[in-house]
Amino acid sequence: MNTSDLHEETIESILKRLRRIEGQVRGLQKMVEEGRSCEEVLTQMSATKKAMESASTLILQEFLSLCAADIAKGDQQKPVQIATMLRKLVG
């Protein structure tokens, strides 16, 4: 399954989040260049990590929804794909 299989609204939401994350990462670079405190940098890194997890969750939710429909149609490979996707997300 490709991201092109996701609903348009989901794709737009993911892209919006990724653009925000991109800005956060640029901000982190600037913070390090400016010599900001480790606490400030780590706080921002934590926020960036949470934003990545949120974007990942959107993809996973839609992936599982689409897989459920395929499983209902008898696709025997979808459970394997789900397990693979979960390992990538968790591992």
C-alpha cells in the first residue's frame, strides 16, 4: 500500500504536520547554533518527536482501515503487512 492510496484529507493533514516538523527541526538547528540551553533543546526535541508520532499515527490509522476492508474481502496477506508495519513503527 502506498501513501497515494490514502484519502486526500489524510494526505493533506500529514503534509501539514510534516511541514510543521520541518520548521521545528530548523528551529532546533538554530537553537544549537545559538548555544541555547540543553533543557530548551531537549524540550523542543520532545515536541518534534511527538509531532512525528502524531503523523505516524495518522498513516497507521488509515492503513489499518484500508487493510480491514481488504481482509473483509479475503486478502490473506494483509495481517502479515499489518504486523510488518507495526514492527517498523514500534521498533
